Amino acid sequence: METAGLVHQRHANEVRTMRFKGINYDTGFISAGTTTREPFDPDVVRREMEIIRCDLHCDAVRITGGYPERLEIAAACAADAGLEVWFCPFTNNLTGEAFMALLPEFADGAERVRTRGAEVVFLTGSELSLMTAGILPGDTLADRAASLADPHRLRPLIPGVRARINDLLCKSVDVVRRRFGGKLSYASIPLDGVDWTPFDIISTDAGYRTAPMAARFREGIRAFVYTFARYDLVDSSELREDFDRASAGIVRVLDGERRGRRYPDMPWEPKVAFTALADYYRDLDR
């Protein structure tokens, strides 16, 4: 349970911290010609949402990914399971113009789920300063991430980054408001320097546990936990190919045609973190 988000709701004269029993759910982050969720099987998604609601005792799920149709399918499955949906496009290496061209399709899908009676919050992107081409120097995500590791290189870039991000977010809100009738937020990182005025909810990705944030980490991850599964980081009996060791998923995705023992219909096995989170969320209801 490595990363999470902080969530605050904005009112006219106050900011109120919101509490959810939530988890992140990946439908496929697009990178290098493939995605982190292959294959994407709606039947598996539907079953996983039932498990998230009934066995993990979650009441909300943040659904991320780069394909609008996948987010809509997963959001509908989550709503059917009784979960509040946080509909979060998570794109990679698009220009601002390409992101804006795709955003209406995401917003329309979220609105279709919302008008069925589901509770839906729409996030106008995730970590756009890092994920969007042209905000930071660099043609790839790896190139742009290198800027974050060099404070002397990053510091003079910050004013320009924040101006470009807020311009993009302002345009995004205008587009989404015309198509989506629910509350809006954005999954931010500190670099973004977001002007939250146009949004209903303030959301920040808490990031990984590091020495500077260790004292605040426990409180921070009381919003949404990251993440349910990393289908791109598969468990293997061969140590050199056991990519699950790098996964933040609370389930261990199995290789080949293997199925789990606890859930024989699923291609994964719960980790200790799955049980710990389920116990914690269950106890919150007592």
C-alpha cells in the first residue's frame, strides 16, 4: 500500500477533509505501445469490483487509465457494485492539444454512468505536469521525470510549468462542465501548483513514502490506497522474472493460466496487504 491521495471538498468559505474507504483501480496506463492492463476483460472487471465492495469493504474506487471506453466500462461495473466512482483519465505523453481533444470522450462516458444514478466525481487528468508532453522538457516520461530529480534544473522551470498547467486545467474544466453534471477534481502533484478555484474537490497524489514525508504518510493514505492490481508486474516462480516484487498492488497477479486459491475464478492471489486493508476498512464500520 505505497501511494494514495488526499481529498478535500471545497465550500464557499471552508475546506473540509473527506474520508473514503477507497482504492485505485487501473484499466490500462498507455506507455511504449502497450498498457499496464492486458487483456482488459469486462467480466473480470465486474467480478473485481464486487470483491472490492464486498470483501475489501470499500465504498469508493478511483478508476484510472488512458482509454475512455475502458474507464466507462469499469465505472459502470463499480456503480453496479455499489461503489462511488472517481473517474480519472490518466494519459501519458499526449500534447495538451491531444489531451483536450480526448477529454470530451472521457467526460461523456462519465456522464452516462452518472445519469444512471451513480455517484461520480470526474478528475480532469492526473499529474499532467509530468505526463503531458510540452509542460516539462523531455520527449518521454523518463526524460521529464529526470527533471524532478535535479532541484537545480527544476527550480527555474517551476513558474512556467505552473502557468501552463493552470491554463490547461482551466480549459479542461470548461470542456468538462459542458458535458458532465457532477463534481470535478484533479489528481495533482505539488509541482502543478494548482489554482483550485474552478474545482469542487481538492485532490493530491500523496506519492511514495520518503524520509521527508514519513511523519505525514499515515494520515495521508487515509483517502484512497494505491492500488488494487498491477497486471503488468506478474508473479513468477523464477526469481529473476518475479516482477510482482516491484508492484504496489494488493493482489499478486499470476503468470500464465494460473488461478488463485482464495478466488479460483481470478488470475491473482491476495497479498497480506489485501487482508490488512479489508480488516481496517471493515473495522471502520464498527
